[in-house]
Amino acid sequence: MRVRKSFNRDVDAMIEIWNEIVEGEDAFPEKEVLDAARGDEFFAEQTYCGIAVDWGGNVHGMYIFHPDKKEGDEKTALAYLAVKKLSREQKTGNDLFTDLIKVTKEKGFNTLRFDAAPGITDSARHLLEKLGFENLGIIKDGFEKRDGGFCDIERFSLNLTD
């Protein structure tokens, strides 16, 4: 598995992964799935999109990040990361997070923030801590589900200036 910058040809696979997560309500705060037109627009709006591909070119996971506009901090990157369900437990998440950290530093961000909601596993939490992320705690009812209900999220942060 290798991680690289995404290209236009990868958008369909990225939409598929994104929608799998949105429909499963286990990671992203989005409520609507992406179609081809909205997917093109959405991924083009990001500061950077990285993908994990096997040697056959099949996309197994992805990450995106952009400045954290909600907090008004242009030096804090807010990241989303997803791995296809069938590709989990293959170190894909580790590879994606490692590249994400490297690229956000290269892009000049001071902090990388990742909000894990609501289906974070113990192995994902362990990986974040191993990579140096600080668990900032739980935000009660910080994740609105597609059905209008709420659940907790965990916020993680990594200082990139060390």
C-alpha cells in the first residue's frame, strides 16, 4: 500500500469511500452522500486530499484536510480520514495518518485536529496516541447523526511545531 496525492481520476473511488462512512454514520458529521458533481466540488475545496492505493491502483482509504474555519484558526488543519471497511486492519490507517501528518506540516499548519465520532475503535485510538495525538476529551452530543439524533465525539490534536 502506498499513499499519494489524489487526482481527478480518483474522485469516484473517494466518493464511494466517503459515502460508505456517511451512510454508516460512524465517522463524519455529514448527513448527505456525495454525487459525482458535488464530490468533484467538495474534494476540490480541500487544502489537500491523500489516498491509499494498492499496487493495482485500487483505492483503499483517503484523507482530506482544510483550515479549521469553525475555530477561525488558519494554522489549524481539520482532518477527516476514512478506510474502506474491507480494507481495515491492514495498517492502511497508519499509512494514511503518517502521510497526513507529513503533508500538513509541509503545508505550514501548526496543529492537526481530528474529531473521532462516534465509531472510533480502541485500535484507532491507540494509533492516534502512538502517533503523538493528544486526546482533548469528549464533546457531549457533538455529533449530529443523519436521523437528527446526537452522540458524543472525541477530539484529538497534534502539535506540528515540535
